[in-house]
Amino acid sequence: MMRQAGRFLPEFMELRGKYDFFTRCQTPELASEITVQPVRRFGMDAAILFSDILVIPQAMNIEVQMKPNFGPYLPTPIRDQAGVDRVTMPDVDDALSYVMEAIKLTKEKLEDEIPLIGFAGSPWTLLCYIVQGQGSKTFDKARQFCFTQPEAAHQLLQKITDITIAYLKAKVAAGVDAVQIFDSWGGMLGPDDYQEFSWQYNNQIIEALSAHAPVIIFGKGCWFALPEMAKSNASAIGVDWTCRPQTARKLTGGNITLQGNLDPTRLYSSPTKIKKLVREMIDAFGKDKYIVNLGHGILPDIPLDNAKAFFDAVKEYGS
Ligand code: 1CP
């Protein structure tokens, strides 16, 4: 169910009430427990590690806070060359050892029954937060930075890319079975700018990781990049809900695995309607080379029965 899979679960909310966000990320026992919570309840076919894309900027010496009812907040955003120069390049095994410990513990808890997915934000999506300083509907400051100081922007993107490659390789070495790259704000860029400021860096990560583990690339709002993604060494492509399954198949040549793409707010519909929509979605993608998923992250107030209808519909499909 994409990111924040556990957010709507009462057992998650209990731990959320006791420990702040980064304590949950940095304590392997808590992170692994949150990872397996939705799996225990619903029996999915894969688990995604509880963590966040913003642990990377944090490891690069950029302060990141997670404010309740607000989201990520970075009090000293980077907006010039001097800021880019101040970014440090950490040893991931050292700075992010807590993630590797959480992976090992989660693998033990999963007892090899289902695969574990590790993830990272795309360099562009991380730049969005690092420059804007918080979530945004437009990420105008991030785009302004790229378009007025392209050299500094490219240096920052390359630094994030290099760390992300080391980080994902370390995650694979620690035990994850596949990695997913979240380009959540790819759709903020037009097709040519996407190529320059996002895709070339995503592709470096895919190239570097594909020999080590299957790579899933998810871009939100950038269906125009699907043909490019299909030509890369990625093993699967995540699709958001604004693209018809048939269109996604056409743009990707029909041979690569696709993942997606129910509108997350469709889980507010009745369980009967959700089941119908899921069946239609599987019919449209075709059941081969296909991973059922939402088109973006689940919302925290989705009723449990509605989430359950989503999973049940998948398991009941064709029977
Ligand atoms: O499902 C899971 O729990 C898996 C772990 C996971 C993942 C894969 C979390 C936990 N975050 C993410 C990825 C992530 N984080 C993305 C990429 C995917 C996507 O677009 O959904 C992004 C953009 C973030 C940044 C982030 N972290 C936001 C979004 C803010 C915005 O600009 O819209 C938020 C709200 C967070 C906090 C967060 N991360 C994860 C959880 C469970 C939460 C909720 C807060 C909490 O638990 O206190």
C-alpha cells in the first residue's frame, strides 16, 4: 500500500503515541515491529521497511524534524552553493547502521516467508525537501533553485545520488530482497526538466543497483517518463492513479512488471465498491507482470474494513 502502510492501524497508532517519529525509525526493535504489523493483520505478499526517505538528508548533516500534524520540517534549507558545500558525505554503514539493524531484525521476524522491500527517495524528491524546507503543493523554491543555480543543483543531486547508491547497496547487503525508488515529486517537472534534474540521477541508481537486487521505480505525476523507465534496467515500474492501466502498458511496451495504481482516496468508498474497483484494476493491468498496489500512499483515516476489502479482493481474484 505504498508508504505509511501502517499509519491507519490501531497497533501502529499505539506505538506512535509512545515514541516520536525518528525514535521509531532509529530503534531497530520498533522499526521492525512496525514493519511486520500490517503483514500480521492482512497477510500481504511483501513487507516494506518502516523508515523514511528523509533519513538520507539527516545523515548528510541537514537537520530534519518531523512535526506532528505538519510533516517534515528542515529549519536550514539549502538554497545556494555554500549550502551545497556544507553537505557532508557520510559513511552509510556508520551513519545509517540503525537501518541495517532494523533490516536484519525484520528478516528474522519474517522468517523468510515473504520478501522485504527497502527504499530511498529519488535525488530530485529529496532535493525538493532539502531546498523547500517542508512539504509543498508546488515546490517552487526547489524548482527556482534548479533553474537559477543549475550548477549547484546538479552538485547537490550528484551528492544525494552517490549516497543513495551506497545506502541501497548496504540495505541489500543487510538483507532486503528488492529496492524501490520513490520519485514522489517527479511530476513537478516538465518532461525535459525531468530528464535533466531527475531521470538521469534515478537511472544512475538503477544502473548501480540492478546487479544486486530488483529495482522498482515509482514516479508520481510523470507518466510521460514511462517509456524511458521501461528502457532502463528497472525490474518494475510504479504507476499513479492518473494513468489508465492500458495506457501504462502501451507506454512501457507491454513487457515490464507494473505496480499500482488505485487512487488512495478510493479506499473511502464502500467495501463492495472497493472490491469491484480492484477486480477491474487487475482485469485492466492483466494478472501477469503485475503487482497490486495503490497509486500513492494510504491515508491515515481509512477504515480498517475498507483496507481489508482491498486485500480480500486481490486474494479472491479469479476464484
Ligand atoms: O508504509 C510504511 O510505513 C513504509 C515506510 C515509509 C515510506 C516508504 C514511510 C514512513 N515513509 C515512506 C516514504 C516517504 N516519506 C515518501 C515517498 C513515498 C510517498 O510519496 O509517499 C515521502 C515523500 C516521505 C516524506 C514524508 N514522511 C511525508 C510526506 C510529506 C509531504 O510532503 O506530503 C510524511 C508525512 C512523512 C512521515 C511519515 N513517514 C512514514 C510514516 C508512517 C509517516 C507518518 C508520520 C508518523 O508516523 O508519525
